[in-house]
Amino acid sequence: MMKDTVFLFIKVVIRTKYQHIQDAMKELENQTQYTIGSTENVEVLETEIIKLNKEQLNKNNNGTQS
């Protein structure tokens, strides 16, 4: 059996009351619940949300979207 790390990028479309997108991201990173289950041939051992560099995001789009 082989053990390795893979990265699955998940697109999440949101609508938020926050003025700055990084506040919404912080809330999702810390409070959201998600499930990535095992399959017949792949056992999921661990998952985590990778926190993004919010300062870089803010430089790219001023932290707001319409």
C-alpha cells in the first residue's frame, strides 16, 4: 500500500455580508464543516483547509468583490 499527499482544489462561490473578502475567508477556514470520504480503493486518512495568504489576496483585488 502507498501513502502520499494530494491537493484537491475546491471552488467555493459565496455571498457575504462582510465588506472584505478576507474576513469571509477567515470565517470559512475556521468554522466551516466539510467531508471528503474514502472510496473503495482510496482511504482518506486526514484533511485540512490550507489557509491562504490574505495579504496577497488583498493586494490583488483590494479585498472586495461584487
